[in-house]
Amino acid sequence: MINNESIAIFLAARSGSKRLPNKHFYNLTPRYSVIDICIKRLQKSKMVNKIFLCTTKKKEDDKFKSVCENHNINLFRGNENNVLKRFIDCAKENSITNIIRITADCPLVDPDIIDKCLLIHLKRKLDYTSNILKLTYPDGLDVEVVKLDALVKSLKLKKKDLHNCEHVTSFIRISKLFRKYNYTSLKNFSNRRWTLDNKNDLIFLKKVFEHFDPDINFSWKKLLNAEKNFKFLKNIEKRTK
């Protein structure tokens, strides 16, 4: 593990999903909810030991306080609509210079992919490293590593761009002002849908975790292998950026 207090995972979560309200609190196993599993998998990272759950100041998001206490991670509450500013404020307040951005609707997030992206990011001294500039991984395994300086620069240049403020890295991804790298899979699996956004996603993810129960830390490759014998574990949907 890197002994560097300036590196952290920022886990973005809020209760106000329009398609599936409170989606982070649905149980995927008898013991664990979506947010529980997401955090437990993140804690398997060998290179990062600091996690901030970044949510809003709205009363409906008070429930994330107990989540953080249960998992012994940090809670940060900031701007509701400007997620980019929320991340910058959290980083500055806690002296974080390199941020791993993960969304809490991805309970299959893989710590090995996080570690590999972070290692590349630090070795090459990049502004932005991810596996989404060219899609080859399943939807739900997205990892973005970004320098605080890059986020600050993007907010300064695109302060009135509501899309960039909501989606955090959209300007960085298209701009030539930043040093970037894309971590790709040898084979393209980007047509797999492993994220949680609606009821069908929830049904699929429950089947996945029921199949592997009680193991909640199985690798993404193990799920791919299981697809060969169990068709209900294969969730295909064409993905676009």
C-alpha cells in the first residue's frame, strides 16, 4: 500500500435518484446493501486506505452518516448540484492531491483495476487516468484518477458549464490541456451492464450476488467466467459514452 495521505477514493452518493430513489440502500444479499458492498470492495484496494463518501447537505442524505460510521470511512457533505465543486472542496479541506472517483451505484467496482490505474497515474505523473476514454470494461467498473489541480483548472475554465459541474471530469476528458491515459482491457467487454440505475439493474445485480453468496469480493473476471455456464449472469446492453 502506498503510504501517502494525499491519495483518496471519493465515493459519490446521494439519495435523490429519479429513476430508483434510495438505490444505494437496496439489499443485494441478506446482509449487505449496495452501498455496503461497494465500500467493502473498495476497502480491498492494496494502494489506497482513505475513502471519502461525498454527498450533499440535504436532510435526505443524513442517512449516509451511519453508513460511514459502520464502515469507518470519512463523510464529506457539500454542494448539491455542483459535484465538481464538492470534490474540490473535499480535497482541499483534507489535503488530497490525487482523487480516485467512483460512483456508489457500482457495487461490482474492482479494486485491482483501481490499483492498476493509480499506479500508472503516479508513475507517469498524469493529470487524468481512467478506463473510460475508450470503453473496453463493463459499465459499472469505471475508474477515474484525477489530480486536484486538474479539477481546479477545469472549474476555472468552465465555471458556467453545468454539465461539467455535474459530471466532474467531462471537460478534462475532451480537452487537450491535460496529460491523460486510458487503461484498456485486452478484450472488449463494454457491452456488459453491471451498474445500478433502474429496477432491471437491481434484479440482475441481486442474481449476481445471490450466485456468489457469501463471497462479495469476487473479481470481475470470475463473473465473466461464470457467464459461460449461467446465462442469467450475462447482462448485455450496448454502451455509449
